[in-house]
Amino acid sequence: MRITVHSDGRRFFIPFPTGLIANRLTARIAAKHLKKSGVDLSAKDMHRFLKVLKQCRKALNGEPLVEVKDADGTYVKITI
């Protein structure tokens, strides 16, 4: 996953390794914190979601997931 931000003449590029993010430990931690905020999602469901995220990464092959351009010139792009 890559996050690119262009703002005020600066560019930020933040790479997130999907393999490190999408694993059982992360799913368990995310489910625990989501439960605290009122979202009832089990660790098993979260792990399934992360597996689908990995599959989408292969299917999309660099296509942007989110691409936003603001009126003041701020640009954000998230690719899986």
C-alpha cells in the first residue's frame, strides 16, 4: 500500500508493506480496538477482510483506491 500526499509544494510518500499489515496479529489487534469503539467485528472476520485486501492488491495492480484533489491544491492518492 502506498500513500502519496502533495501539499504546499511538498511531496510525501509513505509505503506500507501489505504483508506486515495484513496478518493474524494485526487482525486481532484491530478487532480489539474496533470493539472498544462500538464496531462488533471478530478477529476471524478481520483476518478475512485482510486476505481480501491482499487479493485486491493483485487484481488492481497499481490502480488507485482513493484519489482526492482539494481546491487549495492538496492531493492525496492511496494505492493498494
